[in-house]
Amino acid sequence: MKKMKKKKQIRPGWDEYFINIAKAVAARATCLRRRYGAVITKDNIIVSTGYNGAPSGMKDCLDAGKCTRKELRIPHGERYELCHSVHAEANAIIRASADELKGATIYISGVDPGSGECLSEPCMMCKRMILNAQIVKVVYSDGNGSFHVIRPRNWLKGRV
């Protein structure tokens, strides 16, 4: 019997796999400025996904054909209180149970329609929700085809 060499399979690690799924989820976003997707996993099983868009039952920016923050020329990362969208991280968190969130990992990826993949570090509001949900690992796109991995508790380092 002829011995066959086993082909070496090249496949992504878990973080790369799930960050790519977050990129796919972002395609559902309804924001005119940037489209974000989030995937929450526990034990390498997807427990929730979310993308940025208007609250359920409300007209989104794509349907309205306008963005308040864009019209006011507000820079990225500022004045979120004027935004009509719920962030991808928040949508993913509210769709999971407390048991599914505790000890979980969240993957976040964003795309700027004009320039492509963008830095997807969570905003301060989302960081607080991630901490409150007891999510223990955050993986987000760096805007250059790679990603960062962080433990949310590190956000509090240096705090008195």
C-alpha cells in the first residue's frame, strides 16, 4: 500500500476567523459614514452578532439618505449623542444573555466606505458596556489588515 503524504492545511486561527466574520456582519450596517460589525463568542461558539444601525422600528440613515453628524461635519469619534445609530458592540451585547457574555470574547471590525478597513477600537461608551457585560477579551481591526487583542480590565490600569 502506497503511503500518502498528508496535505498541510492552512487555515486561520480563531481570532482571525471571527474577525473575518465581524467584517461580514459589518456589511449589514446602515450607517453612511462607517460600517461596523461585532461578533461575541464563548468557547469558540458564536453567541451573538450586531452591526451599527438605527434602533429597531426607526428609519435608518441609508433610508433617510442623510447623516446628522456628517451634515454637521463632526469628526469621527466625537459627539456620538447626535448619532441615530446603535453601535455594533451594543447591539451584539443586548442580544446575548448575561451567562453568554460572562467570560466571552468580542470581535469588532469596521469599514469606511471611502478608505476601506478602519481602526475599530471601541468608543468609551462601548468599553463601559463591554466591562459591565464581563467580556474578558476584545479583538478589533487595526485598519491595516491585522487586529489588536486586549483584555478589557487593562482599560482601567492606572486608575485610582
